[in-house]
Amino acid sequence: EATLDLAERRRIRSAIRELQRQELERDEETLASKRFRPERSSHRQDNKENWPQSRHLEEEQQTALAALSEQLKAITSVEELTKLLRAADEYEERKLIRAAIRKLRAEEIE
């Protein structure tokens, strides 16, 4: 509604600005709480239902890596290790194979 009283208009505009400021502060607080939400530190918190299964898979992977490590100690040819490296799918397997290749090359240099 229109009012002709200038003082009343100032009070209305002031109240509107105050409401806008409060709304902006609430929006900023909401955004800040979303932005700085603490990271989930462990996989268990992300997926509690599947945690026992993922733990079992991790143990199996560790066992497989240990077996691969023993197998790599028996291989003395860089070519064989390179073939294994190309066939490997998992990062950890490739990491072990590359380490074995470096070790063999260092022994050849000596």
C-alpha cells in the first residue's frame, strides 16, 4: 500500500533491508555449514552395511599380494616381469611388479 509519510517509508525500507540482511546471513551460515562439513574419515562410516564384506575382500587382496610377492621373488627375468606387469589389473599388483623389475635391474647393474 502507498503511504505519503516519508518517515514511515524510511521505516518500511529499513525493515525490508533488515529482513534481507537476516535472510542473507542465514543463507551464508547454511552454505558455510555445508562447505565445511567434516569429511568422513573412514570407509566404515560411508558403508556400514557392507563393511564386513569389504574387510573380507581387503584381507583376500592382502593375501593375494603376499602370494604374488613370493612369486615375484622366484622370477629372474625382466621380460617375464614385464609380461606380468602388462597383464596386471590392480594398482597394488603393478606396484609390486615394478618394484621387482627395479630390483632385478639394480642387481644386473651391480
